[in-house]
Amino acid sequence: MLLKSFWGRFGMNTNKTQYKVISNPLEWIEMVSDDQFIIHKADFSHENYVQVFYSSDVDMHEGNSQKSVVLAAFVTCHAILKLYEELKKIDKRVLYFDTDSIIYIRSPCQYRPPCDYL
């Protein structure tokens, strides 16, 4: 389950709102004119620069070569299968579980998962 948290980063959204400080008026005009950017907010309250919050247009977003939704789905699927396998072994002693943990009553002479992290 610990690996699920690590591998889940492959499925993260790469088109999040970004922040930029622009002090050159030409750079601001270029950014506003470029269809690649969606401007969410521009703060002109500072005398020497503008603060811009923007993201990429979904149709023009290049993505990231280090992200893979397919890989993230594959790892998540196998982590859930492993979780169900352990739930079946622990059976009625399970008190609670979610996507990456199991809370159960520990009894001597009964099955215990092999380690703290599966």
C-alpha cells in the first residue's frame, strides 16, 4: 500500500494553476495574447510588477512525460486487489479499511499481515 502512494503520483494533474510575477509590460502583453494561457487572475496593485495566476488551455496542454494515467490506474488496481486479498484473510476481525489501510483486531494464533506496509 505504501507503493500505491508513491506510484499514484503518475496520475496527478499536471495542468494546475501557476503563479508568475511579470515586471516587463511586453511580457504581459505576450502572455495575454497567447491562446495557450488561460489567465485566472491578474493583480495590478503593485507599482513595478503584475502578479498573474494562469494555467494552460486544456486543448493546448502538452502534459508531462513523467505522468501516466494508465500506469497510475494499473498500480491502483493491483493495490486494491492486494487490499481485498488481505481483508479476506483477516475476515471478521476487520474494524475499518479505506484505500490504503486496514484497522483490525489482532488476535494470537490468527492470521497477521506479513509486515506493517504491504
